[in-house]
Amino acid sequence: MATMDDSPLFIDTNILVYANIIETPFHEQALAAINTAHDAGRAIWISRQVIREYLVTLTRPQVFENLPRATVLEQIDQFFERFQVADDTAAVSEQLIKLMGDFKIGGKQVHDANIVASMLAYDIPCLLTHNVKDFQRFEEVVRIEGIDLD
């Protein structure tokens, strides 16, 4: 469950998908978590990786009906307006390499590690995700906030 504080918050791709697609199973919870963070005055962050992942997710076949491409692109524009965006910088790469040395990760887990690397490079202490298990290995360096599924 998201906590009530004013720490900067990084939003994982799955939360953005759930919050923006009404037909997804956790739409209300994801949207409420983002709105709660916004109302609390928290700086809300995403990264360019999250934007790419969002585009990948919403332009491939899903169990829900795909949105028109123009709508997806409008949503991306709204993300740039609403959220702070972490760029893929040398500092992010340095953090990723350090994480690779500090944690046993490989393959697709590198994508999650890169999110954590972005958070560390931009001093974002909290991650809002539905995939809590995927990020638990990083709990010593970032705080994981899962959406409330009740």
C-alpha cells in the first residue's frame, strides 16, 4: 500500500498502464495511488525507459482492446506534463553497473535494475509498482510501495 509521505516517488510502467486503461484489473487502485501521491505534493517521476515500456505494452495485442495510437501518443504528452522524467544518463549507467555487481541479476531483470539505477541517480527513494516481488531484492536501496489490492 502506498504510504502517506512527501518523498519523491517513481512510477513503474505497470502502474501507468493500470491507471490509464479502465479495463485493466487494478485501474482504480493504480489511479488512486497516483492521485494520492499528487495530492500529497510528492514529486512523481517516470523515466524514458518507462515511456518506452508503456508504448510497447499499449501497441501490442492485449486482453483489453488497444487504444488508438493517437490516444497513446497523447497520453505520453500528458506524462511529460504531469511527471518529472529521468533521462538515461551516464550516472544511471554507473548505478546500473554497480547494482549488477551488488545483486544477483541478469536477463530481463536488468530492466528492473535500470529503474532502480534511475531512482538512485536521481535520488528518488520510493517506487510504486504492482510487481513488488520483482523489486524486493532492491529493498535495501529503495523503498517499494505496492498498490492496495483490497
